[in-house]
Amino acid sequence: MLYVADVDASATFYRDRLGFRIGFLHGNPPFYGSVSRDGATLHLKLVHEPVFAAGVVEREGLIMAFVETPDVRELYTEYLAAEAEIVQKLTKQAWGGTDFIVRDLDGNAIAFVG
């Protein structure tokens, strides 16, 4: 679940910038929705104020969602070309996986892991 200030704008961002498909938008204006890509689904929920105290997300390095992807290097290249806000470059982790982190319109950090 990702908490967002504007469900419609967030769904459009995920579709246009990150290649997700909009699953559904509920309400007028939307207050809940989903986007999906390669079998992964992210749910978007409208919130009218920040869920976390100011600065906590950045200070603690909170990641709001992890998305497994079959070819993390290819996806990383795609997102670089789309000028997504990448906050962690493609990194081989000590635990064996390779990942990178993108930030969305609301500051949510999404890790894509291969």
C-alpha cells in the first residue's frame, strides 16, 4: 500500500513514467486504486496529510514497496531513459540480490529487486 496525495496523478505517474498498467481507480475523484507491472501490483490510497513525521522517510531510508523483477538491469536502464528519480543506483547487495530504488511523486521509495 502506497499513501499518496492524489491517486489519479500517482496512477498516471506510474503508467507514464514507470510502465505500470492502471488496474482500477475508485471514486470521483479517486481515493483508491491500483497499478501493476510484470505480475506486481501496487495499491494507492489517498491520504490528506503525511503518514510519517517530517523527515522520517529520508532519515530512516524507509522503502515503501519491494517489487521483484525478472531483469532488474534492463528495468534500471529503462527507468534511466525515462528520467525516473533514482535514489539508489543499481547495486549488488551483500545478501546476493541486485536492486535499485526509485522515488515517486509523493516521496515513496520503491525498490526494484532482481
